[in-house]
Amino acid sequence: MQPLFALDKGDNMPDCALTPVGDTQRYNLQQFKDKVLYVDFWASWCGPCAKSFPFLNNLDKKYQGQDLKIIGINLDENPIDAQDFLAKYPANFTVVADIGEQCAKTFAVKAMPSSYLVDKKGVIRHVQLGFRTDEAKALDTLLEQLLAE
């Protein structure tokens, strides 16, 4: 069932079944509930998404070994589009496909990219629509706070 409005700060993170790009293993978001999650919905045609990947790679490297899990959720209809994007903009973090866009519908994604910072209890603490490099420092600071909780 699709929510009537987009998920926002303070809402519980929904569960979604996701498939890693180029793999058949399945993930679900609830399996990472004991970690801080950075959930990023993206698509190959999204210009700001290309700018966000270096930022996400830097976060992944900076917080390696800590309780942070970055998950890029691709919404391309054609998996080859996602693979071509990843060839240009490699991801050091987990990238999964949202086949049928069920997860995007559950989150009621409104923009590309849409990012959700989720605390270790599974509560959405921040929603970021779009990506602007001038907001990267604020996101990094918020992540530090969530990891310290």
C-alpha cells in the first residue's frame, strides 16, 4: 500500500526487498536496523546523482569500520543504464535495484536523488531532496551525531 504522503523526519523506516545490481541475492532494509543508514534513491539520468556519488564514497571511506551503512537504491527501468552509470561513477558503497519501484513507492520518493538518514532504531532523522555540494558538510555533521548516539 502506497502512503498518502512522503515519509518524513520522525517516521519509522519501512522495510523493502532489494536486489544488488548484478546479483541475485536479496536484501531488506530492516536487516541493517542496528546501523545508521544513509538510504539514497538515484537514477542514471539524474545529474545531481552523479555529483552525490563522490560524496557518498567519501562518507563510506571516512566512516569505514563504524556503524554506518550506505545503500544506493537505483530506480532505472533498464539495468544496463544503471551499470553504465556505475562504470562512469563507481560506488564503494552498496548499490541495489528497486525492481518495480516498490521501495520508492513505500518511501513516496519525490525527487532525484532523495536521501534518508535513519538512526540505529530505524527512525528517519533527516530527509534530503536533491543533492547540493554546499549542503554536504551539514549532512556529514548530522551523520557524526547519529553515529555517536
